[in-house]
Amino acid sequence: MTESFTQYNFQPFIQTALKKIDFKQPTPVQQRLIPLIIKGKNVVGQAETGSGKTHAFLLPIVNVLDSKLKAVQAVITTPSRELAYQIYEAARQLLELQPDLKVHNYVGGTDKQRQIEKLEHHQPQLVIGTPGRVHDLIKEHALDLHRVRHFVVDEADMTLDMGFLKDVDAIASAMPEELQLMVFSATIPAKLQPFLRKYLSSPEIVKISNGTVISPTIANWLVSTKGKSRNELIYKLLTIGEPYLALVFANTKARVDELTDFLRSQGLRVAKLHGDLTPRERKQTMRAIQNLDYQFVVATDLAARGIDIKGISLVINDEIPRELEFFIHRVGRTGRNGLSGTAITLYSPADDAQITELEKMGIAFQPKAFRDGELVDTYQRDRRVRRQKRRESLDPKLRGLVKKEQKKRKPGYRKKIQRAIVQEEQRKRKLDHKRHH
């Protein structure tokens, strides 16, 4: 039987809002999480990007907010301002028909004094924000959390990476002991475990996979940078076709700046996204990208995480991300909703180990090379590695002979060693044959 949102018996205003945003069937992550959250369970949810987890926690929380109680009843923290705005907008859509239920968004870079003054007059029922600003408002005795019943920590791994876990810890400790805690994360790093143990008693751990690691609609290519300028290579890749919208990922803010400057010097109209932009600049850039004023965007993982830019047809990895799980987030930006997309990763021989790890995670690459201004299929990246492994599989005696054979010797001596290798291999084959018959 096909699942639908009506089975959860949400209040009529939520059902109306869901129709308006054309939400008919819950996603797999929503089917797993909504019933648990409705029951009041503590939850640790691991879900891939684009899985619908935001509404998995928003719907059951909004459903139980009490409009008569003029106090904060639920708090949602997320490490990036963009993601906080996104969750805030989603909450506002759900609360459109409930003017008595207030939702406020508190993020860094906004007017804190004005927020404090407003909080003196009334407390919103739902708070969404970045950990630093929410913690600041608690320290100023402006935000009162003693009636909170639900606390969501979204993007917990990124919260940890950005150094916000102490703030989240302080926020949690300002809440009542009787608290439903929901933690969502793409990965669960070891450093997150002490926090989970401290606040979560017998949580429901839900791990949702979207089936295949990368959507089958994505062509996942690997291009060697050997002897080539990365900047030139990226410029060629961006201009070889006509991408609807191309997103280039770099590992550092400095590299985003460098690459953006180079591409702009080549005449491309490029937007950049990283943590050093002011909130106003970030907002303006995001609006311009949504309006398709830019065809090319260069970004860091943290700046792009949680931002849903529609219509990305090409993703380029300037480097493999330091956290390999981010690779899936990056590539998952394209090929959405059944549309085709292309992901291209630049690599050098030093990246072999990381690529092997990605392959172990179930990610398949198609090696490509530039020939006559076109990207064409090329041989497997690990051809050299396989040859090395074949040598390593030789027994010590044979390996010694091979090493001798590789050294510069007189021609007669080399032939002698080659004969010895052949004889040794024949002897081994005979022994193997006897052993198996």
C-alpha cells in the first residue's frame, strides 16, 4: 500500500500546508522517522543529502506546538546560516495558517541587540538558528529554554567540524531533563560519541541509504591532472559543453578565491561561496544563483552544504574532499529528480589511496582524458597499481630474481636470469599442479 501523510493524523493546518507545497508521499527517511518522533523517542538519524529529513523532524514538532503557551517549546540548531534559513522557510510554510504560533530564526551576522529587545516582549514557540547565536541569546538571559520539549541538532558532524559542539552542549544543558533529543548527521564521527552518550538515553538509531551511493543518472568521471594546470583544466571542463549550472568544489577558502579569480580573468561570470563572505554578501549571491544570473559557482563544502540549488548539471571536484563522505554530498548535487548530470573529479597519483577508499564505498569511476579538445575514455587508473600487485604476489625467491633482472647487467647475465625466472615459474606450476591433483 502506498504511504501518504494522512496516516500520521497531523492537524488540519499541516495537511493544508502539505497540499500547498505538493507533498503527497513521505520519503523513506520520513516513513522511518516520523512515527518514532511522534512517539517521543530520542533519535539519531543518519541520512544522505536530499532525503527529506528536514520535514521528518519539522512535521511532528510543529504538530504538537501549543499556541496558548507563549514560551519556547522546540529548538533546532544547524551550523550553517543558509541551512538555518532553509529550515526556517520550511517551518514558515507549515505555520502559514497558524498566526498564533511564532517561529524565529537566530543566526550570526544579524542584529543581536534587536533580537534581545524583541525577546523581552515575547518568546517564539519554535527557535531555529546557528549554535553560536542561540547560545549568545541564552547567556544574555534573553532566550528562555526552561519549557523546551524538543531539541534538534541538525548536521551534527558539520557542527563538530566547525567547532560549535561546545555551544550545542551549553544549549542542551539549559533545557529541562525531560527532553526529546534528535540528532541528524551524514556521518557519526568518534568525537561526537561523548555528546550523544551524555544526552541520549537509549536512542533509536536510524540509518537510511538511498539505495545506490550515487544516482544512476550521474556520469561519474575521473580526470588526471598529470602535467597539466588545474586552473586551465577546470576552465576547459567548464567550457567544453554548455552546462545549465556548474558547481566547482574546492577544499579551502583560499583555493575558492584563487580559482574564482582565474576563471573570472578568462571571461567567465562566476559566483563564489565560502565562510568569509558577510551574511549580506552570501544572501545576495544565493539569490543571484537562484535567479540563474550565474552559470558557474565555486564553493567550499561547508558553504554549500544544505543549500539546495536546482538545475545543477555539472559538478567538478578540484580536489578530493578531506572527509570522503563529503564526496557523496558533492556529487549528489547533480542528477536529481531523475535528470542526468555529470560529476568530474580531478586527481593526481598522490590521490590513489583516497580513490581506492571511495571505490570501496561503492563509488564507480569512469576514467577520462583530454584528446584534441575532447574528453575521451582512457585506461583504468590502477593499471600501474595492478602491475605492482602482480609483482608483490610473487614468492620471495622470484621477487629477488626479478629485482636482479631489473638492475643493469651484461646481456648474457640478463638472459641467464630470465631463464632462471622461467624455470622457477615452471617449477612452481608443477608443484601447484601436484598439490591440487
